Amino acid sequence: DLTERDDTILYFMGLGRSYVMAPSAIDAGTLGKEPVGSGPYTLDSTTSVAGSEYHFTKVADYWDAATYPFQTLAIFPILDATARHNAMLSGQINVNYGDVTNLDQAKQQGWNIAERVSGWVGLQFTDHTGAKVEALGKTEVRQALNYAFDGAAILQAVGSGAGVVTNQVFPDGGATNDASLNDMYAFNVAKAKELLADAGYPNGFTVMMPIAPIFAQWQPSAEQALTDIGVTVTWDQMQQPDYQLNAASYPMFIAFLAMDGNSVATVARQVTSKQWFNPAPDYASFPEVASIVDEINTTTGDEQASAIADLNTKLTELAWWSVWYQANNTYYSVPGITVQPVIGMMFPTLRYIQHG
């Protein structure tokens, strides 16, 4: 029973973020070691080693048995990309969340390769009203920050070309992503400087941004692009856990944010709801945005889809973000096993891993 309308609930449940578990096991607090659920497999606690390897056997007479072709399976939580790759080379594993730098070797091995955009890379603005840095409250300044970045060059240099250049947060190839908008901020330093001057900042402005080791790979590109248009950045060094806790307190920061395959969920997560990267959504301060959001929340079907498309266009025009590109998730699998990438899942659930 919901207290208000929520168009995203079935989508998020379907992503595997919701589970049906036995209330008795929940109450006992034993789910971590002896899960009692409704899935197609049961954990073999006799051969599994917590944190190292987990072995499963298929449930006899499972109601959807055809969707899960493997009688047994093992999951190895190997965090290091090189170690995962070596494990696959040695035959220890046959499906791997792949590192794009190993793409050529994967081809040489004859592995299946599946790729799909998963997250966007760029600058997240948390200060569209200029409360922290006055300049960011001006649309022309945010537009200048879009023109300043050569997304194609950054994708090639940092992302090894594994992705799609776009200035939108709606996934490439999805129903809402509008390819005609992708040229709106074609790399143009002169245009960026012109917009800054028009906004009253001919000499740029100063800003402090956080930086953590995982984002350091994009720091030189950001530093160069901002310097070229006169924006002076002071970098506040921090570790990754602190970055997620504190980055959104800065007026803008380098982000790699997961995307959703559902357009309504994209609106909710990227624009209207509180998230770690957007703790104080300010869309209501922009009547032209708020009115479209209200239309999205009160319509259905084609009317709602049209409103979401209008919102995408409006947010792009307002330079709500500075998106450089959308990065791919890459998966390798041995011949005979295929993986279907799913936007919104870092690693697809078992129904998307099949014989083939």
C-alpha cells in the first residue's frame, strides 16, 4: 500500500534490488549465512567460503526452471580487475565483469564480448541557483562549461573509447535520449569564453572542487578544460569514502553516476529525489522545469513519455550537467555462454546469463 503514486516501484523491484525472503529467517538474523529465499538456487554452505567463493545448486522443480539453465554455479567476488582477468584466462571463471583494456586479448581468446552504456561521466552541478558560487546560477556559465569539454577526446584518453559521446543522462539508445541534442554543445573553447563574457565573467571565476583517487584519471582533462576558459580550480584532496559523503557539498564535482533504463526512474534519481550526489534538489526553483516534472508525475503512457522528452530537452538547454560521455559496462564470457547487459545493473542477474 503506497501513500502516494510511485511509477518506479516495479522497475526497481525488477532490477533485483528487492527480494522475497522468509520472515522467520529475517527475524532470526541468519540471512547472511543461511539465506531462505524464493530464488532458483540454494547456497551450498558446506563448500562455500564467505568472502571468497559461493557455490549454489539449482532448486528442484523450480517454477521458472527454463530461464536458469545451469544446474550448479559458483560466484567468486574478485574485486581486482587483473585478478579477475587472470582467473578467466586460467579457466577458473567463465563470466567476467571485464576491463576494457583487456578487449584485444578477449578477442584473441575467442570470448564473447557484451557492452552497454551504464553510467555518465562529467560534472555534476549542485548549485544551479548560484547560492554557493554565483557564476553557476547563470545558464550561460553552465553552458560554457559544456562547450569547454571535448567529450570524444576524454572518452578515448580515459575510457579507452568504450562508450558514447552525449550530453544527456538518459541512456544512449533508449526511448528518451535524443541524438539531435548531442551537437548542442560541440567542443568550442571560443564559444565557452564568449558565453562567460556575456554572463559577466570575461576572466572566468574561481571554484573549489573535491578530488579522490578514483577520479584522478579525469582530473587532468578537467583541469585543462577549465583553465583554457579562465576557470581557476582549487582541488580538495580526499579519500573515496569521504568523496561520496562530501562531494555534493561542493558547487560542482567530477562524477561517474549510474544510469537507469527506465525514463521515469531517471527523472527521479537524476533530478527530483534526494541522492548522495544531489542532496538538495533545486529543480523547483526553475518554473519551466517544475511544470514539466508536475506533468510527468500526473500523466501516463504516451503523454508522460512526451513530457519526459520535453524535460530532457529543457535540461539540456539549461546545461543542468556537463556530461562528457556515457561509459560502457563490458562483460566477457567463454563460448557457449552469453551475457545480456542491463542498464541499471552493474552486473546482470542470472536470468541474463544464458547458454548461447
